[in-house]
Amino acid sequence: MSTATVQQHNGAPTLFIDGQPTFGAVHWIPEPPQEGDWFAEPFIHQFADAGVHLIHCQTGCRGAICEWDAPDENGNTYYFERLLPRLRRVLAIDPDAYFILRVHLEMYAPWWQKLYPQELELWGDGRTENQSYASAIWRQQAGEFLEALVHFLQSVPEGERVIGYQPAAGQTGEWVKESAMEGHASDYSAPMRAYFRSWLNRKYETLNDLRLAWRDGRAMFNTAEVPTQEEQEEADLYHFRDPSRGCKGIDYFECVADLVADCIDQFCGHVKKASNGQALAGVFYGYVTELTWSNGFFHQRQDMIHPSAQRSGHLGLAKVLASPHVDFMASPYSYGFRGIGGDGLFMALTESVRLHGKLWFNEEDTRTYKFPPDSGYGVAKDARESVSVLTRNFSIGLEHSTAAWWADWAAPGRGPYDDPDILAAMAKFVEVGGKSLSCPDRSPGADLAVIVDERSFAYERLIRTLDWPLIYRQRHWGLARIGAPHDLYLLDDLERLPRPYRCYLFLNAFHLSAAQRETVSRKICRDGAVVAWMYMNGAIADNLHPDNMSALTGMRFRWDMTAWSLNMLLTGFDHPITCDLPANTAWGTDEQIGPIPYIDDPDAHTLGTLVSVRGSSLPGMCVKEMDGWTSLYIGAPNVPSNVLRAILQFAGGHIFSHSDDVLHAGRDFVSLHTVKGEEKTIHLPRKTDVVDVMADRTVANGVDQFTDRLEAGDTKIYYYGETPWEQLTT
């Protein structure tokens, strides 16, 4: 059996197969039938010819051919032999293929649901959905199935080419339940009730601690109930929950996150145990920034106002990253702004993933021009657009040292990548990705660290009006276009940051514990850094109060106790951050958000005015020089790219481009994706040679800036590493 591991290599987690570093290029194939004609055979050949020999395919208890199925006359439920003809079909086409199997564990099967009706997830309206994640019966049986599958494949020749397993549950195997995506309250099943009670016992040392936290003198560990729909959706002050008024809803959302993380750790542990550590284990997980965009993600109803994040179970990323059993994580790239001019951003906090030694697979499922024109998600109109978008998406993974897999949503008569120009680009991606492994320093190179807190979501009201502009739009409309890279981290990882950054941007750090506040003070607020805080950062500690913001930021705050739109206008242009910005610079959201913090500090320098209720003008963007660092508060979300660029410049960060195009960069590569065709100038951090890697074209020699012509809708990837490009090996 081949051995696959994830190991550090030149500063980044890297796939190793049989001891050799390997660029993680994966082809996710349509499911092959056991016999008969298979429309996708030519596409397997095409990807193999392009150098892609890692194959991702599906198995488990879902699909036309299930390996975990209804019991036969002898009570057997495993049908592993059904898998072998499909593996053989692929190996007959590409004998060099290795497999990563997505193993579906979500129990859609009527036979199982009939046997275990009490184990199904129960919605607030009385409907049931497959199994509860808290079902001990399901978790035991699914674990046994996983181990049996691994043991079986170890015993047959075809299994020698299986190097990894991806335990999958939830919608499409991505560990998100339909109830969360549809905005329904859940899970009221007996297993979930039992798990919640056990979780409370683990969190609170005594019954008195529980009663104080819940502000309920009658609360009991053995009678605690899952919060009602009203309790899940309520808030204490406009958008926020105040822990001093009760933590029942907060506890439940944290419990759901821990439950999913526990499941992932358990199932990946089964893979590791059964394979004696020789196989990879990983999951789709960590969609913390994507789930702030609710409407349209999984075709849910368009009138839904509830975000998915709190109920998704995807807020346990820190716990999953701490698991010794998880080797890799994956997601599609963001479904918003995919087409020409879009950004191709990750869904997850990939630098935290890298920091914990896990490998990230960026799933490429671009709708190329081979898809019907009404396919949505930025479907390309021709081969040129398809190649440009695919190149943009490949580049962000290249610059962040991730792996990639291409989802081949082929259908009879249609292959998404079945075009000579696209296939030539694929072959080039594999070549460039392989050479990138030889770069001597593949560690993060950005000057800007962007911080997201997964646990703060539990302290928010269940409505999308805040996180949509504060996180989702901020990343896509602002951060992707500042002309400089940014690294995304969990708040929980501040203690582990590999180095100081020149600038930090905290997006949603509403709640910080005493320990987290100490870490911020000791690790972040130092070394001349500029620390930018967004709306309501630091507002929640043991209670919800403006003094908590003051203690975190070093500026005195007051709150306007109302909900109103948050719109910022720059009004102070006598500071280096704002002096070169246009006088009409403004941003914000028209959503009703509250409360409205403003700065009341004579030592703070006002840069922007927050226009609030009844036209009041409040100091909403202020900067204050602290002891060894600079504090900057920005009270309206969706800060435009030119303002963010000015902040980073003030912090001493390197700016590659001022063109407002989509730019991604690492230590050795920089890419530019354009909407407007024109001459583009890129500034480099040192003098070096520059190579257009997709065209094998030397652009310049010994320069610290260069100009290149890009047409509208182009993507270029430039290598500027210290090692000559031709000396890097695949």
C-alpha cells in the first residue's frame, strides 16, 4: 500500500506520497459505472496527459451504487466489492492513478431511517432530516464502516492506490445540514438533547455555574433543553447577545460547533487507526467567511434573512485544526463574484489551516463555457474567459501554498475542461505547481493579517444584515483589490502567529475573553503595528458594554442606543492615511444595525464621520497613537480598497499595485486579474528577474518594478523569486 502524509516542506504543509513531495493536483471525476460505456473516459485520459494522476471519487452510503446499504438476508450491510470495478476502470485508463475517496456517511437511506427513527435530526417544525450528528448509534456504525472499508481496501490490489479518505456528511458531504442552510431551528432530537446536556456538564464545573450563566435558578444539567426557535433567534441589544443576561443560546451554538468538530475528529481518527497512519484523512470544512452569505449558497429560499454560520456547525475550526487525525481540509472557492473581474477567494481561513500543518485543497468548480449559459456562478462565455478564471483561481492557491482539485462536472457530451486551450492551461498548472515546491521559502509573506473570530458569531442575533457587509463584502469588494496580499487567521491563533505583521485588521472580534485580550495586548499591540478594529470589536466580555471596546482599542467609546444605517464619510485629510484620498470617499451599509458606537476621546484624531440617526454626525473613524503601536477604529463596514491600501501603506506594508485590479501575491509569485485592459505597473519588494510563468516569457531582469500590457479579462502569473525560474525543478 502506498503511504501518503502531509509534512512541512520549505515552510508549508505539503503532500508526500511514498516519501516524495508532490504537488496536490486532483481530478474529481464523475462516478464511473461498474460496466458498460462511460462518457467520462476521454476526460480521464486528458487529465492524465496533463499530469494529473490524483483521482477524487465518491463512495459510502449515497449514490446509485452504495457500499453501505440495506442488510441482506444474512444481516450484512457492507458491499465493498461494488467499489472495485469502478477503481479498475480508472486504473485501466491511468495506471499511475492514486485515489482519495469521499466516503458519504449522511444517512439518506430509508432503510436506516426506518430502523432508527429516534436517531434522526428533528427540526423545530416537527420535520426530520437524516441522522442527527449527535446520534451515538450513527457515529458508532459510521466509524465501524470506515474502518471496515479501509481494511478491505488494504486487502485487495486496487486498494494499494487508495491514499486518502474524506469522511463526508451533511449536504453534498460538506458538513452543513439542510436545516442550517434553510434557516430552520434544530436539533430537537433525543440524541442532541443528550449531547447538549453532556456538553453543559463539561463546560460548567458546578450546577451553580450553569444557573449563573443562564440566569436561571431552576436550570439542571439533566433537564436542560435545546433552545426554542425564539431563544435561538433572540438578542439583547439590537444585533447582539449580552452574556450577563443569559448564555443559553450562546451555549447551544457553541455546542453545535463542537459536535461537528467532534464527529470530524472521530471519523478521521478511524481512518488513521485502520490505515496505521498510512492514509490521509480530511474533510470539507471551515466555511466561516462564506456562510455569512446566506441567500443562494445552496439554492435556499431567496427570502431567507437568517445567516447559516451559527447553525452550520462550521464554527469549530479551531478544534478541527487541533485534531491530530486531520491532514487536509477543502472547499470550493467562494461562490460570489466568480466571473471575469471576480476574485477567486477561499472560503476558509487558510493561513490558520497552514499554521496548524494541515493541507488546504481549493476545489475548482468553475462553470467554463462548456456549461449552459444559464448555469450561474459567473459562467464563462468562451475558452479565453474560462482559461483566465481558471488561471486566477490557480494563482491564489499557488501564492498561498495550497493544493488544488478540479471538479469535473461532466455530463454525456459535455466535459467542462474538454478544450485544447483549457487542457494546455491545466498541464501548465501542474508544471508550475510542481516547480513551486522547490521555492526555498513557501511561508506566508503578506504584511496584512486579517482576523476573524468564529466564536463571536454565537453572540450575534440571527440576521444577515451585519456579517454580509462586514465580512463577506469586505473581503470580496475591498481586501481582494488593495494591490497587496493578506493572510487570514482565526482569532484563536494569535498566540501562534509565525511572525509580527505590519498591519492587523480585526473584522468581527465582538467577544474576547480575558485571555484573548491579554494575547492581543502582548502579541499584536506592539512593534509599531497599525491595528485596525471594525464595528463593535471588543464590545463583549462578561457583559455587553462600551467600556469593553475602550479597554481593547485604547479609545474612549460611547454608544448611540439605536439601530440605523452605518455610513462613513472621510472628513479629516490632515493625516498620512487620508491625505491623498478623494474628498468624496464614503462607504457603509444601509441596513439597520445597532447599537452605534462613536469615539469620545480628545486624544483620538478623527478621520471620518459616521452619519447616523436623524442625520447626526459622530466621530466614527479615528486614529490614536499608543505606546509602540497605532490604534485605528473604523465604524462602518465594507471599507473600500483605496482606504485599506492607504492604511497598509501608513503601516509600512508593501503595495504591489495601485490599479484596483484583483491581485494575489506570495513570496515568489504575484498574479493580476484585470477587468480593464491597459498597461499595468507592479512594484516588487526587491530587485529581481520577472517571468510570466504561463507564457514562459521573461518580462524583465534585475528590476524592482515592471510594466506589462494586460487585456481586459486577462490573468497573468509572475515569478519573482530569488532562485532563477529555470533552476526550479518539478
